[in-house]
Amino acid sequence: FLVGGEFFYSHFKGDSSFIPSQVDPPEFLGGYHFDNSLSINLGANVGYSHTFVVKRHWFLAIGVSAGPQLSYSVIQEYGDDLSKKRGVTFGVNAGLRTGFGYNSRKFYVGVFFINQNLYHNLSINNASSLFSTGIFKLNLAYRFTLKKPIKFLNPNYWKFLQPKENE
């Protein structure tokens, strides 16, 4: 079971309007042409993650999470430094993590895909934003035996982090 929080910040600035001048229906973003957009999102989420051992050394992992978010956005109209639409809205965030791999005493190979989606209403009437990002990760590891232990990696080296025994 997972419980967590998320913080996202995005800022886009263009040298011209993000909406081409040929696209001018008034129902599309209220006819608002903008070249600058800022968004700050803070959210909480809950989810579940599990790793399945498919066969000795082989695994499959999957995790999902979702939750509400609070979003503050500023959108600036193209060509007008004074015309800004600001607002605080509510939205939803959702994430998917999935992967598979091989894990043994000497080797580890894992391939993972992580996807994150943020959906929230904008400060323009009848407009919303969907921000989606994803990443593939390939992890390769070889475990080797040291001739002499590294003192820094020994848990006893970090005694101040150890729980104190009751007297």
C-alpha cells in the first residue's frame, strides 16, 4: 500500500502564441491566445505496488497511484504583458509504474516504465490541461565481492543513526 504526495512545477514560454492564429474558434480556450504559462501543482495520492516472482530470479513489478491535487496557474496573453489569467483549481494526478527483470546473487537487469499524468482546470473558462510524462529506465548491475570492506558502507560506522538500547 502506498501513501504519498507530489509537487510539480512547469513553466512554458514561447516566442509567439501557443495557439496558431489560424485556430480562432471562440470556444477553443475562450479565443485566448497565450505565449506564457506557469503551473504549480501540489497533490496527495494513494496506491498499491506489488512485485511478482514469475520464476526463480525473474520478476514483474507493477504499481498504480492516484489522488487529488491543488493547482495554481497563470496564463499570459500573447503580445500583452499585462493581461494575465490566474486561478486556483482542483485536479487529479495518476501514476503507473511497471517493469520486469532478472535478479541473482551476481547480476541485476531491470527495465521499467514510469508514467505520470496531471489533469486540472485552467483559469480560462471551460479549459483544462493534461500534462503527461513518461520515462523508460534500463538498470544493469554487477555485484562483486570486495577484498577489504569499505568502512563508510558499514552500518556500524553510522552509530548516531542506530536506535539506542534501553537501559
